Amino acid sequence: MAAPAPRILPQGECGLVVELGEAIGDAVNARVHALARAVREELGDRVEEVVPGYRALLVIHDPLRTPRAGLVRRLRALAARVPEQEAPPPPRVVRVPVRYGGAPGPDLEEAARLCGLSAGELVARHTAPVYRVHMLGFTPGFPYLGGLDPRIAVPRLAAPRTRIPAGSVAIGGEQTGIYPVESPGGWRILGRTPLRLFDPSPGAAHPFLLAAGDGLRFVPVDDAAYAEVERAVAAGAFEPEQERPARGGAR
């Protein structure tokens, strides 16, 4: 299938944004990541950095080394070679334990009321899909996830909180994600995971738990299981469980 022509926009003196679609979805995000791979492979050190987003790719370049006009032509040609495609299966599916409700999830009951569901029904819908990590952003390691059941989309808070604990699992509009570090935020908090999504310590082999393209499944746990995982994470002895991705992609 022929892919829509990209729209290429300047982002300051050193950036170009290659827009590949108008709507957020797995297919356009798969095309963004395919274009990112093509840019890295074919342009190499002629670009400084490549940053995939939901539906667009940011390409950073040094205009003194790589003139903009020529780079725009190359990006347009590369994008034309990247077809529309179904999202491939994620390379891995990480299981994320979550303690829903109570003190870790102060907005669960209100979010359920807004959806016309019980708290248990909302949790069941939230934990049913395998989500796809479309991109990381906002704070280090924050995963923007595709695949939220539209039945449990709820509006952001009218007044954002100034402090949200690290590990908070939340919904904001049609998106769901996890706050990796303590930060402000306006999404509705359903629960919390003891996993450490961002570890900047010098000894950390991998600072980020998740990567764009990964699959993720939320798994409800009780207080005892949460505490057990929390102790193992603190001791550096916890390895998140992974599932074998389903053929044909995340569902």
C-alpha cells in the first residue's frame, strides 16, 4: 500500500520533524520506527540524533556539516520507501505488577464512576491488553502506551498535582502510562508499580526498563506481592517477567 507523503517541518536551526500521519496508532508508529532505522542506517553520522514520536520523527543535524535542503530531499526519499505496514510483534512483553486502588491509586474509584463501571471492572479492562510502547518522553523513561480500551478513557484532572510518586500508573484522556520519577502531573492515578523504570545510578547496566516498541502488560497484585517485589527491586535482585509476544502483534 502506498504510504502518505510526509510533511517535513523545521524545528529550530538544527531539527527537522518528519510527520507521517495525523492520528495516533500502532501502524503509523511502526512506520515512524521503520523510518528511524532507515535514517540511522543510511545517513549515519550525517545526522546527530533521531528521536521517534507517536506519529513523527525528529531528526537533529548540524547545518554546517549537513545542509538542510539536501537532508530534506534525503528524508523525503527515505520516507517514500517506508510503506504503510501493520505493527510487528513487540520484541518482548514486560509484565508490570500494579497495586490498584487505595493509597497507591487515589483516583481509581472516581475514574470508575466516570466510566460507569465498578473499580474491579475498570482494573479488568486496564489489565486486559498488551500495550505497545509508542515512545518515551515527558520525564526520563515515561512510556506512552498504545492500546487503551476506549471504554476507560477518562479526562485529566482539572488541577494537576504538583507531586506524583514514582511508579504511579495513570490514565489521561485516551492514553495510559507510568510516572518513572516523582513529578507533577494531571493524569488520574489508578495504582502504583514497585518497578524502577528509570535508574540513573552509575552501576545500572540499562537506565531504562522499557524501550519504544516493547509490549507491556499490567498485572494486578496485592499488598504482600507488591512489598515482595519492592524489596527485590531495592536489593537489585528483581528481573521483570516477560511474555512471549503473540503472533501478529500486540492486542
